[in-house]
Amino acid sequence: MVADWAEGMTARLRIDLQALTANYRTFREAAAGAVGAVVKADAYGLGAEAVGRALAVAGCEHFFVARASEGAALRLALAEPEIHVLEGVFPETVDALLEHGLNPVLNSPEQLAIWGATRPSAVSIHVDTGMNRLGFPFDVSPEAFAGCQVLLLMTHLACADEPEHPLNALQLQRIERLSQRFPGTKLSVGNSAGILNGGDFQSDLARPGIGLYGGNPWTERQNPMRAVAALEAQVVQVREVESGETIGYGASHQAAGRMSVAVIGIGYADGLPRLLSDCGEVFANGRRCPMLGRVSMDLTAIDATGVGLQAGDWVEVFGPNLPVDEVATQASTIAYEILTGISKRVERSYEGKFNAD
């Protein structure tokens, strides 16, 4: 037990690749067209190389990353699939895009000029249909791409997690109207929620993200996805605390009675949100155990009274028994931030067999 603490292995992230590929198949069965995968931010913190390999075996042929550097790293693991770079192109990324065979999704006339000077024919373009983030205006003229073959026309849904939101229909109307002016061009609209919302939101090439990793694609519906990631922490020490004693920095928690306190080896330096102080929970031996006092940099205290924990035991911070979306809500954030915020010092391990269909 002491050796594990000395080696800094008191927090680990277990990734179930079988659950990952099962989620991918769920999207593929629901989609009308092809299904890619968004693996930006190191596959939402789960490891883009391992995730990419597993999804490629499951039949995924299109991967979306945010930056050229992410695409270059992924290309080392995946030689054949299309890798799309959502940030587009900048003068300093042209060489990397060309060297690694990456497909920039162009967002502006300036990017079109940069890419056109190097690769004047085939392009993919992102159109802003109402999110007011990146992209060409939704009324852009096809003449703006004279001399280019537009391979992919993409837009991003702002409110797909709320299926009844009126902006969804407006965005779809705008992109469909524009796509009629680009006959034969493939359309990419659906994210995780968009795919499951059905109908025209799915398009020719869907781009699931959070749902692949077990997060709930919707805001107020039951999560249909399987849990993929489990964040666990090891018990470093168990101590008895008397009534009236305080726990942690600032003496922010006072024991109401005699209690067992387990100190687990995870803190905000590992990505555990400090906002979980005195309100979060972990799962151990079939029970939920409240966090006590402030989450500190490396350690967090939990109420282990009657749970039977010992030094060296592992507890679940989120996973199959404590959904990541629930933990995110407790921390006043979203599952995306929880997953991508897990630090590099947390050991990743990959489990579960996966096979091509």
C-alpha cells in the first residue's frame, strides 16, 4: 500500500473499450448515414490513440480533432482513416496538415485563401447556421468556392441536447437551403444528441462526441449510453475523528459525532473539482460516501463510517455506480469538463475486448 502512494498511483482512470465500441454501434444503428467520431482533447481525456484504434476496428473511418497537432499525433496511430481538423488552417499549420494527410475544415475566407494557395481543389467547409462561433455565413455564395470541389459541408448544432429548442429547426432549415446550392456535397450535422434526435439532423456524416464516452447526450432525458470511464481513488489512510473535531483546510467540516474518515489520494491537481468540497460523493462497498471538508490538491476526505474501508482500497469517484453527469451537476459543470479535466498524472488503463462487426 505504501509503495503505491510513493509511486503516485493513488488515482486511476479505467476505460472500458468494449463499452466505447458498443456506444459507437448504438450511434451507427441510429444514424441514416456514416458515423465518425470526435476525439479532440485527447478523446475527451480518455486517450486518443487507444480510443482511435478501438473505434477504427469497430469500423469508424472519420475522426474529428480540434487542432492540427492533435491530428498529427492521431495519424501516427491511424494510417488510413480521414482525420478532420475543426480549427481549419493557419499559415503555421499548413506543413503539418499536408505532411500527415489531414483535412482542415475551413471556417473563413481567410482560411480558404491559405489552403487554396496550397491545395486549390478539394475543401471541407464549416457554416455557421446560428451558433455564432466558427464558420462561413449560412448565406455564403457557392461562387466563393469557385475552382474548388467542396467535399463536406458541416455545421454545428447549438441546442441539440434540447430537442424541442426552436434553434434546432432553424439551423437545419438554413443548412439544408445552403446544401441545395452545393449538389452532390456530403452534409455533416448530427452530434451525439442530433443523431439520436433522428430525422434530418443525422445527415451524411454524423459526429458523435460525448455520447461515445458515456456522457448523456441530452439535458433532460435518460442517458442511453453505456458508462465508459471510471475514475477511482485509493484510500491512503483511515482515521477515527471525535465529535466536534474539524476536517481539512479552513476547518470547514465539523464532525457531528464520532466517525471514520478515509483520506483518498485524489484532489484538484488530478482534476477533481474543488466545487465538490463538502457536497460530492464517492461510491465504496455498495454505498455512497460523502466528501468531508475541502477538496485539496492531492487528497480528499470522505465519510467511511460503517463502510469497512482500509488503506489500499479503491473507491469510485465516477463510473457505473456514480454517473459522470451526476458528478458534473454536483460540481456545477458538465461531463465534458469533468472528463477533459482529468490530469495526466492520473494513470489510464484500458479494459475490455472489442471486435469488428
